Amino acid sequence: MKLLVTFSRKGGREPVIARTVKETGVLINVERANIDSMAGEVLVDVPDTDADLVCRKMRETGASVRILEESVLRDVDECIDCGACISICPQDVFSFDGEWRLVLDGSRCVLCGKCIPACPHHALSLLS
Amino acid sequence: MEKSIDLINTRIRDGNARVVTAEEMPAIVDELGEQGALAEVDVVTTGTFGAMCSSGAFFNFGHSDPPIRMERVWLNDVEAYAGIAAVDAYLGATQQSETRGDRYGGAHVLEDLVAGNTIELRALSKGTDCYPRTTLKTEITLEDLNQAVMCNPRNSYQCYAAATNSSDRALSTYMGSLLPHHGNVSFSGAGVLSPLANDPGLRVIGSGTPIFLCGAEGMVIGEGTQSSPATGFGTLMVRGEMRGMSPEFLRAATFTGYGATLYVGLGVPIPVIDLGVVRSTAVRDEDITTSIVDYGVPARDRPVVRTATYAELRSGKIEIAGEDVRTSSLSSFRKAREVAAALADRVRTGKMGLALPIRRIDATRRVHPLRETQRTPRVRDIMQRAVPHIGKDEEIATAARTLLKGETNHLPVLDAEGKLVGIVTTYDISKAVVQPKSGKKVSDIMTRRVIRTMPDEAVDVAARKLEQHNISALPVVDGDGRLIGLLSAIDLGKLFGGRWRR
């Protein structure tokens, strides 16, 4: 399950992720992180069964956490099933089915946006 | 045994021709044998759906009142070539909009026309006695045009070289996004369904061959531009009426960093007249080999990393230098299948007859590079040869003195063998003075990943490196990495006035 963790440096410099891993024993996979001097936003992947525990612990540390359900959006009218996105995506979100139709596994998407300019038909976008 | 084209056309007219797609043919030949397949199958349909930049359309707009001799013409702000009489123009697919950048181009105008959308037509003229009008602006649709003839100089490449990128920078190319360090492979072409791959000897595809073009019935005009069937890269020049085309089989696209292009759906029905045709249409993805070339090398003759069959490319990953690299297709195999199936349906139901070429295309032709009468400048022509440099174990103070003495801002750093191992600039020295803790030796403050050039590199390529990395000088090294010169932004000035020609 993907969790979007945001925290502010104003509340101190808590090692949010490290502390959560240490105290819950849940292995957290950091998929994407954007941290500057004032605030940070980190997208992590955790096993579904541990999501509640991880959310609770992170909130205790002062971070806000929400379950990320969005993924990249595909406009099926524009998509021609070429597959240009397949080798660009670092998360293996895209693949072909047996009929060479493009399929999208949104649960793997970390909203990095790399596929968007790679699509010749502008069929991919992120939520506004 | 042979089968005449008349017999095949009679069967088509009577609605009992056996029509299969090029994807189905190999298994039929396996099952029935070559003689059996020749007796059984009358027509093999092919199809491809991919980016075909060399596409466009001729238009005749009709005369206005008062009339105008259109010298320059724009369709939705995309300029069309109007140097052909008064109210004719040719719109190329890759021509870019003057107002919307690479998100809209000639290809998008063509798609809009086929979709029935309204297009703004603008024209300018100097005005003549017979054509007094000087400006014109109106709105048109495909229905309003006298003629709208798609005429594509180079379509349906027999196969296409695949692309990868050995450099350390992501590239945006007409082969799509190429990730650094061989991060992916991008390929194009329909393989088993590719029209010319099913007739590489150009025995039955030639001038006059009826084809499926973007949903309408079209025709092969003849050899395509840049055609090189002798090397496995034949092309076709084709035409078709835009009325009758469908956005299902014609799509505008943009390759980021490259520009607009047109995805064309093209299929050729191949009459099974003899064993030669049976054999050539029995081709599979496994039999069609192409090269994977390195776009990280910015030269015309890019190095081939390896060869691969379309079966390997389509499998989703391919091995390069011991590692699995993911592959992406730019053309759509699903749509290529749709083209071949739609064409098969058209022939099967008697809507489209077949013909042998009125004139055959020369299958021995090969493409040549451009004859260049002006030598393009190379780095060696304008680089500085006597370059101040310094050893990596020298003191920073020595580096500062060398920079001052040489009146330069860039000091290549060499090891004991004279090989380039770093570079220090006046900025690095200033920083070292402000932060003395960083070290005392040149090797403590030098930049180790040096962007460099070679004497044979084209100046245009070296200049792009300066721009991309936002730097002002490149050390020039020989094949062994030894320093032989320096190319600075100032040297680029030597290109003006022809001073570089020695």
C-alpha cells in the first residue's frame, strides 16, 4: 500500500521514517522523496497488513499520512497501445495483455510522471 | 503451380477468396506445405501502424472572389507549402504550428480534418492583375476542399533500426525517450505484419498496388524516398483520398524534444500468385532481424550495439552487455493487427480488388549519404593546442599561479602519464581560498567527472555539450585519454568568417 507522508521541519528534525521502521519493525520502501529546508513529502510502500500500524506511528512522530490511491491516468481514446511507456516506467506499471493491449497496474504507480512526456499521444496525465 | 491475378480477382468478386493475415500465414504454410498454401490461400493482408514523419497531403482549396494567388498558406497556424499554382498547397506532417509549438503540427491538422473538425485557412499574396486579392482568412472542413490527397513520400519501412543510448544523459529522439546507460531499447515496425517484410524482393508490391491507407483505399505510387531494399530498408511512396479516412487509422503525435509526427495505418494486400509469394509471406518475427544502434553517439553512422529479431524486441526485454534491458515499441502492434484485419475484411467482401504492379520497384537500390561539399568544422580545427595544465598532486597555490600566467580560467589536471583526471577552474580556486579546510592539493578540489571532447568530434556536437552542461570549456583528449588541447566558448568565435579553414 502506498502512503504519502508529509512533515514540516518546524516541528523539529524527527527521523520519521527511521523511527517508524525501528519501532514497528515494518520494512518501509521509499519510492519517492522530496525534502527541502522547510518541509518534506515522502511516498512509501508498506505491506497492506502493516499500513495501520505504520500510519499510527508516523502520526505520533508528527507527520501527516494519507493512503495514496491515485495513479497516472490513461486517456483510452488517445492511447493507441504502442507501449512507448513500458520501458520508461521505473515501477513496471505498464505491460501488454495477450492481445497487445496496454494494461496499467495503478497500484504500482508512484506518480513520478516520467511516462507523461514519453507518451507520443499525450494519453497519460497526473491528477490536476 | 502458379495462380493468375485474374483468378484471384474472380474469387474476390465471387466472395469465395481465402484471405488471411500475414500473422496467420506461417502456421498455414507449416500445416499445408508450400504447395498446399499456394492452392489454399489467395490473399495475405499486411498492416502497420506507426510514426511516419514523411507524410502529408495536397489540397486544392478552390478559388475565392476576388481570387488570390496564395503564396503563403497556414492551416490552424501550421504553414503549408504553397509554391504550387494559386490555390494548391502541400502540408507536411512534421511542420510545427507557429503559435502552439510542438504540441500541434501538420499531423494534427490532418487528424482534425479527417475527424471533421473546422480548420482556419489563412493566405497571403502580393496580388497580381489576374489574382488581385492579397489576404484571405476563412474556415474550412474536409468537405469544403476540392481535393485532399494524402501523399506520403516515405512510408512503411520494411524494418527499422532499434535505438538505445550509451551516454550518461537521457535523450529525447524521434525514437522516443532513451534512458542513459542503455536504460531501455526503443523499436518500431510491425515485424511479421510489415508489408515490405512480406515481399522483400518487391515482386508483387510496386507502382499501382492498391493499399489500405488510414481507413481509405489508396495506392502505391512507387519507390519511397530514402528506400534501400538492397540493405533491408525498403520504403513506399503512397497516396490516398483523405475523404474516407478515419481517425481510427490516422493519429497525430508528438515526440517530446523532437516534434510532431503522424501515425499512419497502412496495409498492403499481397496476392498469392506463386511459391515465391508463399515463402516470403511465411516470414515470422523470428526471421526479421534489425540492428540496435547507439543514439548516444551523435553521428550519422551510429555504432551497432547488437542485432535482434522482432521476436526478441517484442518479448519485452533484451540482453545488452550482460544485462536485461527493457524494450518499448513506438508503433502499435494491436493497431497493425486491426489494419490487417480491416483490409482482409475489405478484400473478403469484394470491396477491394488486387493488382500486380504496373511498374516494379528496383529491389537492388541502396541509399547514399548526403554529398557534402563544405567540410564541417571539427574540434581540432579550432581548439587551442598549447594548454596550461597541472599535475594532480601539485599545491593549489601552484594551480593559481599557472592560471594567472596562462590567462585562462580552466586548468586540466593530469596524472603522471599525462592522462586527464580532472579540471580546476578559477571558481574552484576561489572557493578553496574561502574554505581552506577543503584541502591543499589540486586533487582535493578538482572536478573529477570531466566533460570532454575528441579532436574528430564535430564542433556542433561539442558546442551542444557546452550548452547542455552549462560550462565554458572542454578539454580535448586523444584515444588514450591524454590531453591534447582545449576547446573554449571563445574558440567558437573562430567559426565566423571562415577562419577555421586551414
